[in-house]
Amino acid sequence: MISPETNDSTEHHPEKVNVRILRQDGPGQPSYWERHQVPYEENMNVISVLQRIAAQSATADGRDVSPVSWDCGCLEEVCGSCTMVINGQVRQSCSALVDRLLEEEPSEIELKPMSKFPVIRDLMVDRSRLFRGLERVKAWVPVDSYYDMGAGPRQARSDQEEAYPLSQCMSCGCCLEACPQYQKVEIYRRPGETDEQFEARKNEAYDEAFLGAAPISQAVLFNSHPTGKNAKDERMEALTGPGGIQACGNAQNCVAVCPKEIPLTKSIGKAGRAATVHSIKKLFDR
Amino acid sequence: MANKRVVVVGGGLAGLAATMKLCEQGTPVDLISLTPVKRSHSVCAQGGINSCNDQTRQLGDSEWKHFDDTVYGGDFLQHQAPVKEMAFWAPKVIDLMDRLGVTFNRTQEGFLDRRRFGGTLYKRTAFAGATTGQQLLYALDEQVRRWESQGMVRKFEFWDFLSPILDDSGRCVGAVAQDMVSMQIRSFPADSVIVASGGCGLIYGRSTMSVFCNGSVASRCMNAGAKYANAEFIQVHPTAIPGSDKLRLMSESARGEGGRVWVPRTPQDSRPPRSIPESERYYFLEERYPEYGNLVPRDIATREIFNICVNEGLSVESGRMCVYLDLTHIERKELDRKLGGILEIYEKFQGVDPRDVPMKIFPAVHYSMGGLWVGYNKSSDGGLAAADPTNQMTNIPGLYAIGECDYQYHGANRLGANSLLSCIFSGLFTGPCVSSYMNSQSGSAAELPAELFQGAVAAEEKRHAGLLSNQGGENPYLIHQELGDVMTRAATVVRDNTQLDQAYEKVHDLHNRAMSSSLTDTGAWTNQNVIFTKSLQDMFPIAKAILKGARMRDECRGAHYKPEFEMPSLKSEDPTARRKEASEWCDAFEEKNRKFLKSSIASLEGMHPEITYEDVDTGSIPPRPRLYGLVGADAIEEEWKNRTEKQAVATA
């Protein structure tokens, strides 16, 4: 705050940071690379690099351009907003520190939007499919009301310790970007279509496509909750339906890129076993 | 409720709690947010949420004591009825969050675990690791998604609220908002609008707040005539990790779990911190505040850390101010279980493991106690009248404010782990109040003449077009940096009248310059440049209200500290002289309260806020001196006790 930004560090660092950004003006438009250069500062992250770029609004060779669009929020890796592909790896741009990135690749930092979601503009993508996935698996506890009904069910510490890591999922989308089975679904707006019609058509397409690790893991979380499990059958319908658990190819990329180190493959394993049980049960219930 | 709709602006804890409560009562909601609501700033809250509980109750705690701690911690600047209601709801709020599946930490036996937070001697705080805000937000986000799937909620995410719409009688009948992707501006007719837009930390450039917390919603309501109260009360959190884009919070729970703040007794001792022997460490909070130790209220901890670095020259580093926050004496496993989330943040951003090496921290702007002025209706028991339409309503009928963007609950200083409570409580409590208001209104907003809404949209389209064509030459991003620097220097830990006067002039100059910004992007698709410039321009009314409120308040109260007007410690040792001194101290205290135990109320007149004062309702707990650590506190306390007893006899 009041603290001046000087630092005694004598470590060697470059005077300028080179940044190469894959830009796109809008949905369906061609993408193009653009080079930027910002003065190096101590403790910089990709967010502060993008902030400097917005302020100077000119490329490395001095051409005036519009600021690069990107999404960010908390800047401390709990909101999930600022996911992008940095030096070829999907991650949060707030916790991507420039010093570390230059160690990986000293000549420049490369920024690209995620490839599995439709680009809105530049580094901003539309992740509404991810939230739709949470709705598909009914990722909530179906309580009766919000009146005062006393405390919730008592839970063993070990159960809380299983559940807590799963509930830290911030819907950033890293696991989906890394997943070979998760393919981009991009629906373009038709002329004359209302917001509602466009929304409905998007959701229809999303609902046929693979859920991906994050929503599957949320289904597992709520299936394990003492009250949440009352909606287990409905969740299992979604998980065994089109785009459900069977689409997982077990590449295990999801768990490797999760910034919160959520045991996603463990969740997928649990969901898979529950899906088998659910299908057999349905067979006998017929 | 037939044909009635509500617009909720902001989808943090308060906005989501209000939304789900309204849905439960059958009212559909249009939810407008700058970001997908799951990413709202509430996710950043770390430490926990307070309530009196079964365990503390058996140690003498009660809802009343929680109420008392909150009011005393806030230096008596809150109206007491809303605070009382909140404290008495607190256990119920936590029960509800527990039912909604929040992964609160558990004791061995499976009960909710609790920890201690600042400004209290009881372990009131329930927590989910060190990401309690995130966990609470997700639980509410999930409930709102459930209502969304039933068609009761329409979400407008990546939409920017531009203004409330008022009808001829001055009632709020909707909102104008802009799609930040397509840039379309449209109206949302509504029978009531609830703003739950959070704090205004971005006015300070860098703070612990998320990029959405720019205060623009509150400012745009002010522009429509809403009053803004106690702007000058900005909480500076004692412990944050300095960064070039943001000052990242290091939760008070680090101290709640035993973290100790210290500096080497030798200035800028270059030895590794763990090799400095105990006797050469200065645990200044523990020494100066033996009762509360590292858990003194935030305003006090912040001033002490600031003081030890600035005035006593004991900063750990020479080039930059910071002190140690030390957890290295606590077992790793225990730390991971209770503080994992925040320790990972430190490790990730600083590259040092705080389980092995003491953290380096410094204060940062964190929370706005002030906010939109809202009303309340006091019940016969000193709380709030349930479902009364005036609760949480701004001075514009039909326009409500809840959560951090209202001013009701925290007075001059907020206690740790009370913000999550005030947000959820005000959201839940306001739902039925809004319903009562709508029931009392005939007709519905949807039936009002279309011209009213078209006119409101046209006004915003005009502003937007004006910004795109403006060629004033100013760079909005650089103006924002300057604004942040001025505000941080003049209106944080220590305030001084000359400096505040200069800052106001400078900020006014920046305001004018911000109005002549040139945009580098004049496009009509996802134009973040124009959205940012709009929010920058709208930061100024609140920035000015903060400066002016601070300038006019010649006293020290909670987070507002002006050394020139500080109440002195007692000096004499002789008992008689000391008693006399204590008596004079109490006279001065009473005089100060007569003048300044008042909320400042800012209303916008053109480019400047006008400030008036409103008395504070202290009906349940009479104000008493806030004496944490003051020399002579015993004598003052005794004198004050005698005085109040005499007064009680006199009025009986």
C-alpha cells in the first residue's frame, strides 16, 4: 500500500518483456499474432503485463492498437476468471509470474485464448458451457427452504476433508482445455434471433456434448453430501446420458493441469463406478 | 407475486442470498453482474464467519455480546438496531449455510470447528479452510443456479449496471444496463432494484479487492439522488502481501490460528528470521496489547504496523516497508488443514513457503464500512421489524442496497469475519422487505409507459457515444494510477487536514481530466476500454466523498485516524491528579461524541458531494470509550463507570 515499490534485488533481469499475443476481433473472425513490449518490473505477473499493454495501447513497433481484451477478477487464483494458454500451457494469468515464465522461455511470453471455448475477443472466451454443465448435473443441495431449520447433518472430519478439495473448484476450465475428449462447441448467432432463442440453441448443443472433468467432479461432491445425495439418481441420469462419463478417455490430463490440485481422476473413477451401479440398478428396475 | 420482477445488481453473497430468498417467495429475479456470479469478490474472503455458538455460549458468550463487540469494535458509529438483528441471526445464518453443503471444518466429533478472530475473546468464527468466502459463495451460487434451472432467475453476466430508472414520482422502477460483450444498452423494468455491488477499493488503485470492486454502481445511484454514508471509513487490513497488480490479503485467521507479528529489535537485521533469537524479536502487538495480543481490532493492528515501520524505523527491509507474520512455530499438518488456501497463495506469489519462513506483510486497503445510505424500522425489542419495506431501502423508494455497498453494520471499523455475516444476513433479511414494498405498490413496472424506459436508455446511449467520440487526449489508465496514488497517500492509515485539502484539489483535477479521456478502442464489440473509462469517471464522486468526509471529521474514530485530534494517554502518576486527568479525558470524550458521533451523509451536487450529518441510534448500548491499550485505561474506565451510574440515577 504505502510501501514504495523499490527492491534491493540485484538479480539479473531484462529491461523489457516481449509478449506475443494471439488476437481475434470477434467470433468467427480470423486470429492474428501481435507483438507487444512492456518495461520489466519486479514481481510482475501476466495480469500486470496486460495492464501495462492496455495503458500503452501500442504494439512493440509503435503501431496504435486497441487494448487487448481479457478476463480477470480476484488476481489471487480463487475466482477462476483469468485462464489462458501461456507459453503453451493452460493456467491462470494472475499466478503466472513473469520471472518464472522467462525462465521457461527467455525470449518472450506467448499468450493465447483457450482453444476449447468460443473466443469472444482476443483472450476472452465464452465459458457458459461449463456453468451449463453444473446445471446438467444438478450441482446443489436440494434443501426444502431457506428458513431456520437448525443445523445441517453432523459430518465426520474425514468426510469434510474429502469434500473440501472438490468444493474448491473455481470453474476456471483448465481441465477442459487439457482434455482430448472435450471438443469446442461454437454456435453462431443467426440474424434476427432473440437472446432467448440463441441461448436455448446454445444450451441444446452443450447438452449433447461432453461434460468434462469439472462438472463430473461436482456431481461426485454432491452425491457424497448427506442431503445432496437425495438427488443422486437425477445426477446419475446426466452422468450416464449423452456427453456423460462414458465420453472420458482416461487421458488424465485434467488432474495434471488443475491449479487447485483437485483429485479429478479420483472423482471420475468414483463417478464411473457409480454409473455402472446406476445402470445395473435401472436394468433390474425395469 | 403476479407480474412483479426484481432486478438484483451484483451476485456476491448479498446479491445471491437476496435472489434465492425472493425466488423462494415466488418473485422472479433478473440478476445483473459484471462477471459470472460464481467469480464475485466474495470468493476472496478467507477467514470465516462469526456467530455465538454452543461452545462460546457455555463460556459466557451470547448474541448480545457479539452485538456489543461489533458495536464497540466499530466505535459506536452504527445504528444499533440492524447490528442487533444481525448478531441474533448469526447462528441461524451459519446453520443455513451448513445445510446448503458448505464444507465447514469439523471437530473430531463432527461439529463445526471454530477459531478466534480479532476484537473478541471468544472463538466465534466458523470456517472452511482458509477459503470460507469461496465456499459460502459457491453454496449460494448453487442455489441460485437451481432457481435458474426452474426459470425463476435470468442471469445477465458480463453486464454493467448504468443507472436506476426513476418514474415521475421518484420511485425506482427498473435499471439500465449494458452488455459488455455486444455493447447493447437496454432497460430492465423492475418493481424493485436491489444493489449488492460490493466495495470501492479500486479507487485506491491497488487494494485487496477484485477488479470489479470499483464502486460504480453506488456512484451511479448517487448520481440518481441516492445518499452515500460514512464514506471516509475505509478499512486498511493489517496484513497483505504487496504486489504490483494487487495487494493480496493474508487473512486474519493466520493470527487467529496463532500467527505472531514481530520485527527484529535491531533495525533491518539481515540474519534469516528464524535464526534471530526470541530475546531479539519485538512482538510489538503482544507487548502493547497483552489482553488481545495479535488479535486487536484491525484499525489498531494496522496503525501499529504502520507506526513500527514509518515512525520507529523497524521495518524488516530497508527498501520497502514490511513486518514478519510468523506461523513457523505451528505444526505443518495443522497449518495445511486450517490455513492451506492462504499459505498456497503466499507460496505461489512470493515463492517462499510460509510454513518454513515467516511471511513479510504490510497493510492494504480492504473494505469500505461506508456505503449507500439505507433506512430501517426498529422493532420493540431493539432489532429490526421483520419484512418491513423500509429496511435496507435507500432514500429512493424501491431502490435497496445490501452487503458491502450499504453502510449499516460496521460503523467506523469492521471486525474480522463479520462481513460474510452482514452480506448473507442483509441478503436473506431484505427479501421479504422487498416483497412487502412491492405488495404496497399498485400496478407493476412492466405496465409503465415504454417512453420512460426508452428515455433512460437513450440517456445512457448518449453518454456512451460521447465517450467514444471524445478526443480530450487523456489516458484513463494513467489517470486511474494517479487517483490511486493520491487516495492511498491521503486517505488511508493516517489523515491530515492539509494533505486532505490538497488531495481533494488534485482529485478534482483528475476528475476533470477523466471527463476528457480519449479512447484507444472506439469499436462496438467487447470494448473494455470504454467500460473502464465509464467506471473510472464514476469513481470520483465516491473518492471525493471519502476525502471530504475525512476532512470534515476532526476526530479519531475507528479506521479514521487524525493524529492532530487524538485523545491522549494519561500522564500523571499521582492518584488525585490522575483522577482529574481521567475526568477531563471523559469530558473531552463526551464533547467529541456530541460533535462527531454522527454518520456523514454525502449527496451529489454536480461534480461535488455535499455532506450533512445524521445522529446515530445508540439506544441499546450507550457509547463508551474504546480503550484498547491506552495508557490510563483503568482510570478512565472507572471514571466513565461512575459517570454513567450517576447519569442513570439522575434520569431514573
